[in-house]
Amino acid sequence: MKVAIYGAGAFGTALGQILTDNGHTVSYYDPIKYPDESLSKVSGESEVNLLCTPSAAAPKLLLFLPHDKPLICASKGFITLASFQPFGQNFSVISGGAFAADLINKKESSLTATSDLAEKLFKTSWLSIDRTEDHLGTLLCATFKNIYAIGAGLWDLKYGTTDFDDFINTVLGEMRTVLIANGCDPNTTNLSCGLNDLVITCASPASRNFDFGTKLRADPLYGVKAQKGEIKIKTTEGLSAIEAIARTPSFSRPKNLPILDRIIDTVNNTLLPLPAQK
């Protein structure tokens, strides 16, 4: 099939390599990396569209994509279902616990798909696909793991420690609460898009969200400086998500989510005392 990928970042490129290896024809729309490829040309020639842009850029781009072609969202930021409603049954999601480098190196990994088409396009001998029809729950898992990874960096949590395990278990409970409050299946957190993605993102210093938390820990004013534009940072989806959920009336933010609330308060520079270090 002819697949157009919107966003030629690390994850989009990695997914594109899988598609190419599986015998599909891939084209990219990315004004920076592929300036000669127009949106109308790329979208007009495609049979399937794969969204891999940062979440902030997604809603505007979606306005120009054809609704009669399958659209698969692989962006891991906060995007409401309202943005995808015009696509109807043509919309699905691919997400999960794998870094781009793992996919490029064909390291045994897993992803979550919400359609037969997404599963068929990406399944390989080394990449397993688990399934759900919970589109919004899959999107929310991808969103909130980024916010929680900021907290993991902020509190200097290390994979394999009791503190890390306690953090993950508590966070999973909070994520289930978020999914239930928004009409999603709480069991989606058990899939690759939930637990697996949460663990690898919170455990890796290579995660931009974890890295932001680490820098915020070293400089409590780092978040303010970044929000004011005094510090230039790479795209950090956890920050975009915190801003987006605050201005989205359709998102239901439950009460009594102490870890989530603390991370958001810290990022917004109402810094609370950090946990005592052991």
C-alpha cells in the first residue's frame, strides 16, 4: 500500500522503515526535512495516512487531510477525539512501548493497534501487536505517560528500585482513574500503550520528558524559563499535554490524583517539597 507519513521525526522514520520492510511504499510530508514534497501531492497519492507530528501541530494538519482514506494516529501527545471525528470509521491509533531506536534496530518490541489495518501494516516477526478498540484510551495512555515521565526525572527515580516500582504501580492506578472518568476502558493500561510505554518512558534518561524533569530538579525555575521562552528545549510532549488538558473542556480531570497534580503544580512553578532522598 501507499502510506503517507506526516512528520519525519525519529518515531515517524522508524515506523516508515517497518512499512518499507513490509513491502509498502512510503512517502513523507515534513516541510523541514522534505521541503520539496507538498501536502497536496503527498496526501493525494496516498492510500493510508499516518500521523506522526507533534500533537500541537496535529489539529491544523488534520483539516487538510482527506476523510475518505484511513488515518492512523501515531502521535503521542494530547489530541482530542473531536479532531478525528470527520474521519469516522477511517480513524485508528498505533501506539506502544517502543523507542524509535528499538524499532530501527528490530529489537523485540510491542505496540498497540486499534484497527485490523494498523495491525496488518506493522506486524512483523519481532514486533508484536496487541489490540483494543479503545481509541481514546490509547491516546490518553500515550499522553499521560509523558507527564508522569517528567515526575520520574524530577524525583530521580531509577528503574529496578522499590521507589520506581511503587511509582509505576501508583501511576497505573491514576491512569485507570483518568480513563474511567473519560469513558474509556481501564484495561487499556494493561496493554503495550499503557504499562510498557509508561515503564520505558519513565525509566530512560533518553526520554525528553524524563530529561525535562531532571533539569527542573536541578533548577526549580527551569519550567518558568522554558515557558517564557528563555530556554529553548526540544519538543516535550508532557509539557504540551499539561497545557492542553487545562484548556480542553471535554477532558474530565478527576480529583485525588496526587502524583499527577504534583507534577503539574511543579511544572507550573508552584513547587512543592520534593520527596526525602534515601
